[in-house]
Amino acid sequence: MARPDKEAAVAELTEDFRSASATVLTEYRGLTVSSMKALRRSLGGDTKYSVVKNTLTKIAAKNAGVEISDDLLIGPSALAFIKGDAIEAAKSLKNFQKENPLLIIKGGIFEGKAVTTAEIMKLADLESREVLLAKLAGAMKGTMAKAARTFDALRLKQESEQGAPAVSQPDASTEVAEVPAEAVTESTEVLESPVSEPVADAVVAEVPAEPAAE
């Protein structure tokens, strides 16, 4: 490869390392061209899967501030530069490897740190961001529905209490107001009692007058 081509290749790889949220190093020995195309399709548009030269990859990684062990740069290498969901990309690589054992996942870089093959497999077993968001939305929907039912129950209770008749709970002023009524009744009985018994003046009026003294 001519020097200008090497410099361009290193610059491109350096930018790929810097812009990727995660990078997975693989060995593609034995895979057919059609298998490589299928792998790229499964990784989606947010992941760039490129066949690279180990010497240029080491230089580009150093320029990008990424440390890659020399053990990972042995044999024919291809790098998956992940710019989307790293979990989804790891799932795609794992699923593809099940059907194509010739693909070897050697290790990678995740969030600026070196990760092993076992750690990439664990990452693939995690739930994706979309699944987690869907679960979160479902939990929030359930909580909001429960809160709405609680508010409705409180509102109905308040409306029921406000609509109750006032006489159901007499207050002190009502009891005090009824006291004078008994006094009025007693006074009425006192006024009526002379009517049932004649007064003394009426008895005297019925006695015949004595004849005048001679």
C-alpha cells in the first residue's frame, strides 16, 4: 500500500475509533463474502464492520488514545465500530456466531475500556435500551393509572361528604334554640289553669245578699 493510502487508511480508522461508542475485534478467517455481507446487514446501519490491517489498526488506535493488546491483532482481523446501541450490536454478533462458528470474537473496547470475549457475551445477554424504555413506560403507565384511581376515589368521597344533609349533625346553636320553647309551653299552661277553676270573686257573687238590719 502506498504511503498516502496508508495515511488515509490510518486517518479513517482513527476517526472510527474516536466516534464509536464501542468496538469489537473479530477474526473472519473462513467466512465467505456472502456471509460477511449477511453479518453487516445484521449489525445495521449504526455499526461499521471493516476488514483492517493489524499494523495500521495499532497505529490508529494509538492516535485515538485507545489501547489494544497485541494478542488481539493476530490473524485476519475485522473491526465492528458501533455507533448505536452496543447491546444490540453484541446480540447480533453473538447470534451470527451461533450460525457461523468461523467468526471469532476476540475482544473489544466498551466505554473506553478493554473488554474480553466473555464480557461481550454478557453484554449481549442484557436487555436492549428499547426494551428497557418499553418496560419503564409500562411501569409509569401503571403507576399513573393507579394514581388516577386514587384521586377519583378521594374526589368521590369529598363530594359525598359535602352533599350530606346539614340536619344529620345538629350543632350547639340548634340545641340552645330549642330551650325557650319549653318555657313558652309552661307559661301557656299557667295561663290556662285559671280558666278551669273559678276564681273566688265568682263564688261570692252567687251567695244571696242578707237583708238589711232593722
